[in-house]
Amino acid sequence: MRARSDFFRRLSAVRRLRTGLKGWGGVGAMAAVCVLAVAFVLLLPLTQSRGEDGARLDGQRTVQGVQTKAPKCDESTIQDQSPSPSDDEGAAIKAIKDRGVLRVGVDQNSYRWGYRNPNSSSSDLEGFDIDLVHAIAENIFGSSYSPEKVQLLAIPTDQRIPAIQGNRVDMVVRTMTINCERADDVAFSAPYFLTGQQVLAPKSSTITGYNETLKDKRVCSASGSTANDQLNADKGHKIPASVEILPPVPNQLDCLVELQLGEADAVVTDGALAASQAAQDPTVELKGTPFTKEYYGVAMNKGATDLVRRVNRILETYRTDPADWRASYTKWLLPTLGKDSTSADPPTPHYK
């Protein structure tokens, strides 16, 4: 009410001034007074809407709002359904059992993760991810399990999500990083592996890591990978604007081929994958330290809640049993990553 009173007091003063000017004959002065009056009218809504400390002039009090930031997405826990308490089955698991086959999207080109061993007479897919697939299948099928009940479908990096959404696979176990954007499209298990993005380059290269030494360099990454997203986001900020981000390739191994052919100067990919590529080619090496933290998860259909919870229950045992996660790491990844790597221990799950 105080501001309203002030307004009318000032308006009365304008009127008195206008009356006093009538005998003065000053047309210019009268115009100036009119301008002042209009200014008072224009200012009225502002004085009515807010007073000191957020007080409204109509007697109601308002609080000046402060925009609340959305909680930061935690990629280690996003969509982590708590493990199922038992072997209870829902629609997704029943469909797998009725079919008699667990269909899984995997890699066939990632050395020690999912690849065809040329020294094996069977040419079966082998690796760390493949071990996990069979552990999941063995739990789901129980006493009726046999390796033939697992159908491994090799899919490129950029087809992991479409394969799930198109129901071509029941799950993807393919060094797939859990992130917030992907979680809009698929459901993830709790993480089963921790790694980080890293640079791979020839040993003779002057590149020292994900830094200014990438200036004017050609960098390769896979289509649909977090590495490709990171490169595009960081160009001109964390890395020089002159970095040439090459057209993304379908699979990570294609980047190693480009490196070997001299068509790329460096590769950016998960450190765990880069270490395996370095093991395949002794002329290349990891440069610098990991510059991100990435969690691998099993990806499934968003509607398959029973399957997600069952996989989480399986992972609870798989991480802790020395014959499972630890044995698989020792067999496949220890030779390239070592025992002191940050990846040498399974990540601890934190459920919602």
C-alpha cells in the first residue's frame, strides 16, 4: 500500500505543477509534465508486482524463486533395479525359456573381449564379455543349460541399441558404456566393469595424451561410441580446435586398421579396449591416462524389468566368486591391463 500511496502523492504533485503552469504559457513545459505522468503510469505495474524482499503491494507476499538444478545423472546407478530376491520369472525370462535360446548381441572383433580365436579349432567366440554371457545363460536355464542355448549375434557398435529395441536380441553384452542418453532407450544392469576413455597412437608419435599434442591430428572413433561423443564435445575446449575428427567407423577395430594404414594419427576409445588393441599391434601404445570414468553394463529392453533384476542378481555372485569375474579377468585382461589397473576390481553396485 505504501508504494501505491507514493504514486498518488506524486501524481497529485504533477497535477499541481500542471495547474501552476497554465498561466505560464509554456507549451514545452506542459509536454514535459505529460511525459512525467506517463512514466508514472508505466511504472505502476512494476511497483505493484514486487516490493522489498519479495513483498507484493496488494498485501500478499511472494518468495523470489531460485531455479533448482536438476540432479546430476549418476551413470554408475542409472536404471539399476535392485536384484531379484529369488529365481522368480516374469514375461521376459519366460519368453527366453519358451524359445529355448538366449539371444545376445556381442562383438567378434575386440581382442580378449569378444573375438574369434584363430588358434581355436572351433572358432567359437571367446573373451571377457563372452564368459559373462554364458554365466547369465547358465543361471537362467539352470540344469538344462548348454552352450547351444546361447545364440551370439555379432553386431556393430552403432547397432547395439537398435538390436535391443527391434527385439533382435534379449540383451547386449558388448563393452557397452552406461550413460544417461542411452538410458532413455534401453535398460542397463548394474555395472560389471570400470574403465575410461584413453588415447591410442603409434609409439613413435609425439602425442602424449588427450591434450594439446592432438593439434592438427586425425583422430578415429567408432560410430555410436561415447568416445565419438566426447571428441565432438571437447573439440576447441579440452582438445585443440584443429583436431580432425575422422568420420566414425562401424567397429572399434576399424580404427586400429586406419592407424596401421596411416589414415589416422590416433584412436580414442575405452582404455580397456585400447589395451587389447595395443596387445594386437606392438607398434602402438596407450598415451596418457584415462580422462573419463566409464562403466560397462548389460543392456536390455526397457520393459524387461524381470530380466534386468535377474541379471543384477547374477552379477552379485559373479563379481564376488573368485571362479567367475576374477578368473575371467585373470585369463583375458590381466596380460594387457595388469593387476594394478583401476579396472582390476569389479565396480561396487549402488542400487536406487
